[in-house]
Amino acid sequence: MSVTASTTTSAPGTNRAPYTISEVAALTGLSAHTLRWYERIGLMPHVDRSHTGQRRFTDRDLSWLDFVGKLRLTGMPVADMVRYAELVREGDHTRDERRELLEATRRDALIRITELQDALAVLDVKINHYGTACGGTPS
């Protein structure tokens, strides 16, 4: 389940925030160490703190982490994700540069998808071969 979907299980129109780092780790599958690292390298926007210094994440933070997870799945390098986060913080005048970064990532992802489809086709041939060779029927 995506972070965004998992945070909408409360009553409509209500926010569950703030979340502790352990709650965010449980919701996202990211470790607390990774969340702190994301904050340290500038991948996470400013995370609020309680009066005792404990991180307090918002629903907006969870949505951002969901988006970052999608970028990770595309294979986008961490440096590019950090650059994208910096551009977002800089404001609307960076829209063109953000779009270019996302378009380049999309092109790379499409290449990876094609490579994976080719690899799957080879696997299918091998699986069918072994099914027939072992007296079974092709898949």
C-alpha cells in the first residue's frame, strides 16, 4: 500500500498528523536511520520538532516520502532527488528545470522497462523449455 493510501484510513477530512519517526518508519517501510539521513542530505523538507526535539512529521511529509519512493523505483540517483527537492524549495521559477529532471528520469525508466521486458522474454523462453524438457507442458 502506498503511504498516501495508508494515511487516508482515518475519517474523511481529518489529519492524523503529527507522526513520530517510528510511526513514519512503520507506515513507509523506511528505517528511522534512512528518514534521518533523508533529512540530513536535504531530501526531506524541514521536519518540525516538538518542544523536546522529537521529529514531528505531517501528512504532507508522508506524501513527499511517497513521491520520493516512486522516484527511487525509477532508479533516479539520490543526487538528482536531492536536486529536485532543492528546486522545489526554491519556488515556482524552477518549474522548467524540475520538469526537465523528471523527463530525463522518465526516459531512463522507459529504457529500464524495455530492458526488463527483454529479460522477461528470455526467462519465459527458458521456463517454457524446462517445462517441456521435464515432461511438463509449456507455460
